[in-house]
Amino acid sequence: MVAYIRNTTILILVLIVCQGCTFDAVRLNRRAQVYIKHNQYDMAKKVLTESLESDYENSASHYWLGLCHETLNDRTNAIWEYELAVRFDPAMDVAQMAYIKALYRNKQIDKSIEATNLFLEHKDAASEFVPLAESFFRDQMEQHAILTYLAAAKAEPHNAEPLMTLAEHFFTQGNDEKAIDHLILAFKADPYYPGLARRLGELGFRVDIPQPKMFYRPSELEQDITNIEI
């Protein structure tokens, strides 16, 4: 767990601040991140608590305090701080993901799924969903990843990629029936997606790629007559 938190911290140790925070809160927040970088979590907690006394709605301070608690295996307080971070700044993706994953690791699966669905409601492009889904898969949170890819497909109905990704996932899991269902959905979304028709053909499906619509082009005579009548 400590190694996981440490790697996460290294990846996101960009100074996270929030709009409207007081100068003292931001200063203390930054100091706490230095302590976290050097694994001084008790000192970081002390500084972050002071920061929140200055500005209780500082979502970044709540997030970092939650990370300290989780590193020290205090999941109850970690979840509480992550939840406050999300409440004060729903757009803070790193806090949202930390909250969802902390709930999952704490065996609060239903609440974790609910939090995921609420989080996904604020996304509207497939490109926003993909890294989230990949992160869930890395943490073996299959249900969360599937929900995220399905949300991506819903956000972009003519983008076959999320459904293709799910199909390949189900193939690797040995669930060929569900995999084929998603391949067919992907074909309906975009029959021209590279390799999709061939993949279905290899599985014994006959697919007819619709011909592109041909637009009527008037002759030179028709164009001249139209120009006269305008």
C-alpha cells in the first residue's frame, strides 16, 4: 500500500491548489507536499490540519490529508477527507479517483460504484473516459472500468473504440458471448472502424459495410440554368 501511495504521489506531485483559497492555506499546503515527498506523513498531517483551520474548504488540503491517512492505513479518515475534497471541488479528478478507490479497498463496493457513476456524469468526451478506465483496470476494478467505457460509448455514440476495447477485454476473460455482443454494438456505432468488419468475419459473421451515400451532382447545363433563375 505504501509503495502504491508513494508512486501515486510522485506522479501527481504537481502543486495542487484551488481557486479562492487563502494565501496561508496554499503556503501550508505546499509545505505539506514537501513533507509527503520525503515520507514525513505525521508532519504533513499537522501542517494540513493547520491549513484547513485557515481555509476549511481548501479541497487540495483535504485531498493530501486523505492521502496521508491512507498511507498510514487509516482508511476511515482517508475516505472522509477524500469525500470533503470532492464535495468542495467536484472537478478535482485526482481526488475523485482516490475517493472511489479508497471506498473499493475498504470493501464499500456499492458506494464506490455510486461514486463512479456520479463522477462520470461530469465527463462528456471519450478521451476523458479512457485514462480513467485504464486506471481502474490497472487496479483490477473491472466493474468500474466497464462502467467507464460504457459511459464513453454513450457520450460518443458513433465512436466504436470504447466498445471494441470492451470486446477485447471480454475475449481475454473467456466471455466470448459478451465480447461478440460488444463487437456488434461497435459495428453499429461505426461500421467503417478499421479492422472491425474483418474481426467479425473471422468469427463467422457476415457483415455488409454500407456504401457511402452518393450526393447528386448537377450537370453543367443544370448549374447554368440554376444560376440564371437565382
